Amino acid sequence: MKPITITDENFVFEVEKSDKPVLIDFWATWCGPCRMIAPIVEELAIEYEGKVKIGKVDVDENQEIAIKFGVRSIPTILIFKEGKLKDTIIGAVPKAQIVTKLNAAI
């Protein structure tokens, strides 16, 4: 399973109304560190299939969401549970750090 694309238009449905926790990777095509964590996000989408919704937001195309949550540097990962922001990870971090925070939200 691949991460879903989250946009300004589908954010409420995919995140706020989700019955599962949601991990969102805020990224952009020109961002080098974003390319470093992209394979990790793809692995998480497979490993947590059915337990967590994994999504990606292109900040160049979906600025409303980035502004709403104060995303000022990318990559930034936000973890939501029951539609509420539970955790934030800024920068390219090891997979283990993302997994620890994601497991805490499940």
C-alpha cells in the first residue's frame, strides 16, 4: 500500500474524520531531506496497513494545511489521533524515532 495524497480539499475527510490514527509527511519535490525519509514513509504505509493511515502533503500544492499547522520547515511529520494533532517530528529522523512516536499514538 502506498501513502495517500492528502490535499487542502480532502484533509477533513482523510484526517479529521478518520477512524484510525493518521501520519502525514509534509514534503516538496525540491527538498533533499524529504527524499531521504520518503522510503521510510512508504515502508510505514505497508507495515501499518489497516492500523494507521499514512499520507503525504506536497506543501507547494497544499499551503492551507501547512499554514494551519504551522509547518515552517520540511520534512515535517504530523501524527493525528481522533482528528487531533498528537505529535510533531521535524527534519529527517531515523525510522525508529518515527515508529516510537507512531506507536505511542495508536
